[in-house]
Amino acid sequence: MKRVNDEMRGAVRVTACLRSANTVSQPFPYNQGVTYAELCLVRTPAGESNAGIFVNQGQLPCMLGGTLTVKIDDQPAADKACVGSSGDRLEAGYFDDDGNRKVLAQIARA
């Protein structure tokens, strides 16, 4: 778990991530070792919870509205709509409001 103090707002942002046990090897230009994904939960200073997927190299199809397939524990894999990060990071994707609620509920059941 990582806590980041936002000194300007006097608030704290908390992030917890879990790295996938599965990895892939990709061709050029992403052939700098194995690629892995992390599922991260973020608690904003306003008290909201958000879920996102991050890869250490490569791109996620979220900037223009895409989907990510998510499988949590023994639950069935499901496609969830995603949106890009506010910083336009191509290796990051957050779930849209509906997907966010569903992913958080799946994690709670896991």
C-alpha cells in the first residue's frame, strides 16, 4: 500500500496494487523483458474508490474508450469498459463508472 500526501490540499491518496502472476513476452518495441499487469485500487482524498489496470510496458486500448478483460480469482472473465488516465498514460486504464462498481464488487467477493 502506498500513501501519497497532497500537501496543497491537505489530503492523502492511498493506492494498493496486486501484480498478476501471469506474464507475456512481447515483440519489438516492447521486448524489454516480460510484461505484467497490476490491478490497483485507489482511494481518493474525496473518499471515492477507483479500480484500474496498469502494465509495465505496452499500451492499453482505453484512451478512445475500449475494453479490458478481467478475471478475479475463480470468477468468470468479463469485459469491462475502460477510460484513459487523466495524464494520457497509454499503459494505464481505469474502468468506467459501471465497470468500476462491478470490479470493486468482484474484489470484495474474492
